[in-house]
Amino acid sequence: MKFFETSKYYTLKKSTYVSLRWIAIIGQIFSVNVVYFYFNLDFDFIYSNIVIFIGILSNLYLMFIHEKTQLSDRSALIFLMIDIFQLATLIYLTGGIINPFVIFLIIPSVFASTNLGLRTNLLLVLTTIFIIIFLTFYSKDLPGFLSDHFHVDDYYYFSIPISLIIALVFLNYFAIIFGNESRIRKEALNKMEEVMAKEHEMLSLGGQAAAAAHSLGTPLSTIKIISQELKKQLKNQKEVFQDIELLSSQVERCNQILKKLSLNPNEEDDFIDEDLTIKDFLIEIVSSFKETGSKEFVLNFNQDANPKKITKSMEIIYGLRNFIGNANKFSLNKIFITLKSNNDFTEITIEDDGKGYSSDILSKIGEPYLKGNKNNNDKTGLGLGIFIGKTLLEKNFATINCRNSKTRGGAEVIIKWRNTDLFKI
């Protein structure tokens, strides 16, 4: 549990951030010294190096004293603020808003927008905007003779901070949007992996149970034979005879339990991994819904002309199960499943007689955690199941098309494989 709490609140990796800061510091040292020694331009060289030295000290503190490998929002905010003010001071000493390196001021807040919380991002953006405005009106001159030759109209001069602020807001907005989508998708994929891990665990337990049933069959048969012989030999000893009868009944009970576990006593231990046709996949999934629900499943296999088997895949089973489960959940009475196949293609169509996809959801099908119109009072929950099913089936070479059925009135999902891809699984 502690790991998930850490993952939720500590989202900035320290080593990556430290490396990026070293790159920035080396760039500052190189720029300042080249301008001063190579181009012989006059500016506050000593103060500039003091400012850079402060950046070096903060990075050394981050490397050797700050022990955590992940930075929280608060820690990241402090160090990013140091970066902004350190760079702003350098720019103040070397020309202010007309210094071409002023563009680097927007980097810390843009970097934070994809990794840190919204309040942290907002504070960094507002701080950066304030500094840009300050540098527009207050700064030292450009180094050396550059300030004597740089003369522009006020319209051009004030367009520089305006363009920087627009770029800052624009880049942060899109970075926040894309970062949030990435986090949602990552969370959905993690849930999908958890579900598949549980499915594989159950499959593994089923295989172990089957193996146990086969392995224990012989010793139990031996015990049964011995107990029957003892009953014949000790039938006159009532106290012992009752215990032997109890032993025989328990042996018989064990045999019954093992028969249920083994599913088919004539199968080998690897029966769980047997190859199946797509038709068998569908029948197996539909039968599980029939046992727990009252809705009618209409299966159409008349156009199934491909009897070839594929390796049994938990990903395909779970992917199909998600789509069939959605149809079962949102249908009124009936679910229609059609299987078509030939030498080239295999296609599954899943339809229901429900209300279908709403217009605001239809264009976003396949994205996790979809939210429809708030005024829609229909059943909720659409989104993650389709995302998981779509991801798992597409991983196994399928193409998915979700739309509203023209014949049934409800939702329709078309799942299609090239047979050359299907038999690779």
C-alpha cells in the first residue's frame, strides 16, 4: 500500500531532474564565459558567476543531502522556483527581456506541467509571468556594445513579453491536458494488467487443481481397496468396523471432489491449455453469462467456414468477455453474436437491443474513464471495460469497430482478424 501512496504523491524522479539541471548550469557557465572572454563584451561577470554558483550549490544539495529518490510537489516547487529566479537574475544582469535566452524562463513551468499537480503548475506559471513583466521594465543593459546597436519600436519591444506569456500559457495548457490523459491511460493499463494477472493466477490454480486430481487418484484408489479388505476382515469387531466405514465414505467423498476439479477425468494434465476454435471461445464465454443471467443469447455460426483451432489465450477470452459483458449489461432482453469466417478473415459481431452508444460517447470509444452527458441517466460504467477489451484484442492483431447497430437498435461491436495474424497467437 505504501508504494501506491508514494507513486501518487511523488511524481518527479530526482536523478532525471538533477541531470537536466546540470545541463542547464553547464550551458550557463559556457555562455557567460564565452561572451566575456571570447567576445570581450562587458557585463556584470562576477555577479553572473555568483548566481550560477548558487545554482550549483542547490544541485549539489539535491544530489547529496536530499535523500529521497522522488520529489514531492512541495520539494519540486521549491527547486523549480530556485531555477526560475536563478535564471531570471542572470537575464536581469544581461539585458532583460531583449536577451535572446529569455525563452528559457518558460521551461521549468512547462516541465512541471506534465509531472506535478495543478496548483504547483499554476503557481509556477504565475511566478514566471510576473518575472517576465518585471524584466520588461527593469534590467541591466545588454553586454558591451550590443546595447548601443539594439533599438526597436515600442510595439516590437512589448510584443516580446506578450508572445512569451502566450507561449507559456499555451504550452502549459496542452502539457497539462496531455499529461493528464497519459496518467489516466497509464492507470487504466495498470488495472488491466492487474485483471490479467488475476486471470492467469486463476488459470494456474486450475491447472494445479487438475494435476492434483490426476496425481491423487491412484493413492486414493489404493486406500479404498485396502479399506474394503479391512471391512471384510474386521466385520465382527464393531468399534473398528465403524471407523473403517467412515474411512471408506471419506475416501469416496475425496474421489467425488477430485472428479469435479479435474472437469474431465479422461483429459491429460494440460487440458486447460488445449487449442480452441473461435466458436469454442464464444460458446465458453456465453455459457458463463447464461449461468448468472436471464437474458437471451442468439448465436449465429452459419457463416463460420473456418474450423481451425488457435492456442487458448486468456487475453482473447477476457477481451471478448468484456465486449459481450457490456452487451449483456446494456441490452434489454437479447444479445446477438454472429461469427463469420473464411480462408482469409474471421469476424465476430456483437449486438444488443439496448439504447446503443450516446452521441457524445461514440466519438471517444476506446478511451478509458469516459464520461457521457451529465443529463443522461442511463447506466454508467462505460469506458474502462471497452478500453481493456480493445487493448487486449488489438494486442492480438484484431481490429475493432464500435458503432450503433442499424438492425438491432443497440450497440454493435465488430471484431475482425486476418487469419494469418490469428494463427500467430
